[in-house]
Amino acid sequence: MKKLEMKDLTEAEKAEITLLLQKAQANADHTLTNGERNKIREEGRLKIAEDRAKAAKAASALAREKAKERAKNQVLPETFNWADSVSNKYRSKR
């Protein structure tokens, strides 16, 4: 799976990561270091990537189910009958 970058995220996802940073800062008794902030951002991006993968998997399963349903409901023509297609009046007895 491709590693997500901040530019790949939607505004809502960026806001979610910012909220995670704010919560971590509120819970910490000191200012967060760059390493701690980066770790929180990375965990947020991984969580978002997992959520996207789950959504894509669910959408794929739904599409497969719809395709199966369409295939099941499809009206197929009768099988080809050679006896009906061949004109016997031009054939001679051998």
C-alpha cells in the first residue's frame, strides 16, 4: 500500500490529524517534540489509509455482488440450433 502524504489527504482527514495532535498536546505535560508530532501524524495517516482500504474493499465486494446479480438476472438467448439454421432444400441425398 502506498504511503499517504499530507497533500494526498482531504481537508476532513487533515482536520482529523490536527485534532489528534491537539489531543496529544493536551494530554502531554510538556510541549511535543518534532519526533512525537511526526509519530502522531504518521499514525494518523496509517489509520486513514486503513480506513480507505476497508472502504475500497467494501465497495469492491458490493460491485461484485451487483455484477453477480446482473449476471444471474440476465436473459440469455436459446442455444444455437444447427438443424434450424441449415436449409435442407439445397442438400442432396448421398
